[in-house]
Amino acid sequence: MRSLLRAGTTALVAALLLLLSAAGAGVASGAAPPAASDPLATVVALRAAHHPGFDRVVLEVAGDRAPAASVRYVRTLVQDGSGRTLAMPGKAILRIELRDAQAHNDAGRATVRLTRKFGLPVVLATRSAGDFEGIVSMGVGLTRTAAFEVQRLSNPGRVVVDISTRTAPPRGSCVYLVKGLRYNGIYTGGFVVARVRDGRLTGTTGDFYSEWAAIRGTVSATRTRLQVRTEDGAWQAWPQRWLPTQRRLAGWTMATKAQLRTWSGGGVPVSGQPCD
């Protein structure tokens, strides 16, 4: 009897060990290793300087790649988390947010000073608005609302914001521009009429012969991108400069609708255009 009990106990223990071994193998084979999350980009430097035509604000991170960035105008600068309104100098505020980023090290110490005074033609000061849950935010106090462009550069990773110090065509405005041959105050031969409205330029030729059939593009205080379409239908880049103080493109002359009709003898189709 004892031998039978020992044999049964031994079999039971063996069965339990086999089950535990199988269960352990199943857990080991089915468990996936924890996914490695990308490290946050650490902001290590803030710079601002004036260049001909614009003020530049640079946020540099440790590493080769720049984080994703959002830049927009806001009425007030609000601190992340608390919702407290932060005072900013100037008449306009740009809010810059870096995602998947931080402005502190593992010990919790700040790696960059984001609250600074600069006193540039447009950029007056910057102020930290948050360093929380992978988002670094700050405000830029400006002397006025101005056109801006954002770039993400690498080696090292940088977010660059260029803020124009020039004046662009105001929103809602429309300007006629004319380019062509002029003789005794009258345009003759081939010419093109362009209209600038809200920073966008469009236009076509008049009824006179011209190698240009149409023109399109955008105009801002920092950059002008124009294309002309030739008679074969191909669009070609056409470098031009916007002269903000004269509200015209280099080589072009501003004109009213009445002047267009006079110069062209009624040949320029100006009715029904955005400047009406």
C-alpha cells in the first residue's frame, strides 16, 4: 500500500511539474518585450538675432533631428497646466510649441533659459509657457503682427522661426501691377496685368500679343514665389522681388482700373476682377 501511495505521489508531482513547465514556456513565448519609446528631444539653446529683412528665433536641441513644431499667433500667452495668463511685451504674441521635447534633464534641472529679453526690431522678448508631458511651449513678444516662416533643420536639430521686419500687402488689400513696354506714358506692345490680393498674385495678359499667357504665385514680406505660363502652356519659375515700401514687384508699376483702360485703349479685361 505504501509503495502504491509513493508511486501515486511521485506521478502527481511529475504531472504538476510538467504543467508548470508548459505554462512557463507558454508565457515566455507569448510575451512581447516592452516597446522602446523614442527619447524626447532636449532643448539646449535659444538664440535670436536680426538679419536683413527679418528677425530669427532659433531653438536648438541635443541631437541631429529637430522635433515637430507648431507656431501660431495667440491673443494671450497661457501657461500650460495652470492656465494662468502670462504677461508679454509688445502688440502681438507668437506661441511656439515643440512636441516630443523637453527643456530639462533627468534630474529635473532646466537645460535652457527660455525667458529672455532681446529688443530686436520685431522680437522683443521670449517667455517659457510650459515644459510638461513632452511639450515645450514658449511665447515670443513682437512689436507688431508680422509674416513669419518656420523651418526644421538638422545636424544639429533646430527649429527656426523667421519673422519679417518688412511690411507686406495688408490682408484684404488688392493692388494692380502692370509690366510691359511704355511709350510717352502709354503702355504698348506685350504686357501683363497682375493682381495682388491677400498675398496671392494672379493675372493674365491683355488683348495685345505677349509671350506670357498667365502669371501666378504668392507674395510675402519674406519671400516671393512667382510662375509664368508661356504660350506653349508650360509654367516656369520667375524670380521677382516685392518692394514693400512701394507696394509693387520690382520692374512693375502700380495702376488703377482707369489707368489700365486708358493705357490699353479698353483692351485689358479688368472688370470682374478682385480689385473691383
